[in-house]
Amino acid sequence: MCGVVGLLIRDRSLEPSLGALLVPMIEALADRGPDSSGIGVYSDARTGSFAPAPAREAGTTGLRLSLGSDGVVDWPALCVALGERFGRGLSVRCLPRGALLEMSRDGAALAADFVAQRWPEVRVLSRGRSLTVIKDTGRPEETCATHGLRQWTGYLGIAHTRMATESAVTLLHSHPFVPDDDLCVVHNGSFSNYATVRRQLTAQGAVFESDNDSEVAARLLAARLTLGDDLAEATRWVMEELDGFFTLVITTGAAMSVVRDPFACKPAVVAETSCYVAVASEYRALAHLPDIADAKVFEPRPEEVYTWKR
């Protein structure tokens, strides 16, 4: 009984309001997932608007890393150490339970290695040219307030409120899972054969960071995209390989998809206008959106992959 959320902005005048629109969607689904939550926000490098935006320094080229941890971390000290080590090639901003980095691709790999050696309890939650991710345990409303999500800007948001059923309540078990650059997956439901598919993917070289069944779907999706599938084709492969009841919301740097299981056991509703496309587990998460009365509102049909591009 988790909650899933996606919001793709079509009208650029709404980009400054992305966080303000996204937070009520998340809070409306808080009781579906009071254990933990995660939010991914996409914003253009051209505006430097990934929020809270670090001051840009000369030499940064826009690859972003989001850091987090289940342990107690002195984040200001970590940020200072990164600044001293990588200098003007790095933009860094501390969050209450994490940090956001922006630098060149080669520099990002060096920074990730540096953090792993000095702070092994810290993990890279996401990487990409457009994506920032925060995750936290506890009530979703508290996570939104702690990180000032209402002030965040961007063109695409994805979120998840989790009620754990098959794995631990930790930051690393929280959604969204980010198996590749700018690729996010959130899931409501469960997969029955995920252990078998996980073993197959591990044999092919996939590395898992949790024992969550949802991460298996994310890694399988990434594997198919690497083989050359487009987003719709890769999503169909996930449906072919994994058995269970599910609603999946998937985002990339330029698109959002949603799909439900063959029996449509897990709820989902879509609202589409010329200004945005929004998806959520329940309509009440959409009720505050602008011009919702004039939106095309529908439930996604079973097994049909719906994809919207920016």
C-alpha cells in the first residue's frame, strides 16, 4: 500500500512551482507510506536550478551526485572536505541529511571514490545531468518540510511514500531507485519471482544495494535500456520477466512512463492538460493541481505503457 507520484511540467512558466505542486501530492499519500519516502527532481542545467542550488564555480559541467546515509554523518564537514579536495571544479551544497554535488563526469567518479574511502556509510543515491534525489525515513510530510521541498524548481518530479512489507525501513531501501544516470523507478506492489530475476541480473554484472524487490525491476529496466530498448520497450520487458501486482512510475531526463499489472490490482490515476501530466495512486493527490477540473483524468489500463515526453 505504498504511494507513487509523478509530475511532468509542459508549461515552462510552472517550473518555479514544481516543488509547491509536488509537496501536496506527496502529503496526500503519506498514510499510504508512513515509513519512509523519496523524491527525485529534474531541472535544467541551463538555469542551474536544481534545488537548493549550489553556487556554480568555474569548471563545473553539470553531472550531479546526490549523497545520503542511514548513519549519522557530519555533512558540513564532509562538504568542506570535498571543497578542499576538489576546489573550484566542484559545486557542493549540504542538506539536513545529505549533500548535492555538481562537477565533471571524471571529477564525479573521483569524488565518489573519495567519499567511499572517508565516509563508507555514505552512498550515492543518484547521478545524472538533470536529477537530484533525497530520501529519508519517517513521515513524508517531515521529509518535505526538512528539505524545503516546496521551494524546489524543475520540470519533472517523481516521489514515493513507502509502507515496508518485504524489506527493512532504511534510506537505501526507499524509492526511487536510480539504476542509471537520470533514471528513476518507483513501485507500488510486490513481485513474486524477484529473487530469480535478481540472480540472473547479478550473473550479468548488476550490483544491488538493497534486497528490495523494487530494485530488481529498476535494474532490469536499466539493463534493457543499455541493450538499446526505448523506455516503452524496456518497460514491457519488466512486465514479461517479473510476476506480481504493481504500478510502476518511471522517469528519465526527458520522459515519464506509467504501467500497471495485467489485473490492474494497484491503483493509479492520471491527469493530463496542456500544462502538465500528473500521475498518483489516488485522485486526492491531484485535486489541488491547476485547472484540474478541465484535465483529462483517467485510470491507466492494465499492461498498457503510457509515456509522455517533455
